[in-house]
Amino acid sequence: MPGAMPFHVTLRQHELHVMPVTGFSHYNLRADRPTLDSLRDFYVEIVGLQEGFRPPFKSFGYWLYAGTQAVLHLSEARPGESHPSHVANTFDHVAFACADVDEMARHLTDANVAFTRAHVPLTGQVQFFFRDPAGNGVELNFAQAE
């Protein structure tokens, strides 16, 4: 990748002197206000997240929850804000654990969301892949074929 800095670390677990990561917290999408509203509606009405509490930050935004965890933060970009052009975007998709594969397939079809269905070999897991209104990849995972 042009402009990428080489990075290589070889450490044994006993050499690591930092606190380990304990889990995934959230991911953040940043966009103008109309796009944020569209994303909020999509992730609530289509994916099934719930809009919930967000601390009173200076910037506008939404926090969307899966159960009690705020998994998606939507933040309003400042006017004229852009991302550095020298930074490669390697983001492909975010994945959510879901239940009721047949009901979700009906829901996506009824909402005219084009999706691809895949099966994970050996695990029986079913996956749906589609795009949100901003073009970000979304994956829904179902533990086993139901």
C-alpha cells in the first residue's frame, strides 16, 4: 500500500505488559446530518438496533444499541470536514449477531434491501451481507441454520 508504514511486532504473551483487550465496544460512522438521519433510520428499522442514551457531547449524533451495549455511534461531521487522503480505508463491513434467520430474510425482502446469503462450512452459521445507505458493508450472523 503506497505510503503505508511498515509495522511488525513479535512478542510472546509473557512479554506483553499492557492490559489485554476485554471485548469490542463500538464503531463510529461520521457523516453530514441528512446522512446521519438516514443511517439511524436504516440501522433501527432494518437492522434492528435501538436508539438510546448519548452523553451531551458538543457535536450532534446518535448512539444505537444492541441490548444494553451502544454498538454504533453516529457522529455529525463538521462542515467541510474531510478525511486525510493519505489514509487508506480498509474497512469492509461490520457484523451483528442475530436470531431468526427466516424472519430477517422476510424483513429485508419486504424492505427491498438486496442481500446475499452465505453459509459457513462446518459451523452451520448463516450470514446475510448488504450495504447501508452510505455504502458501508453490513453482515448479519445467525448461529445455525434454523
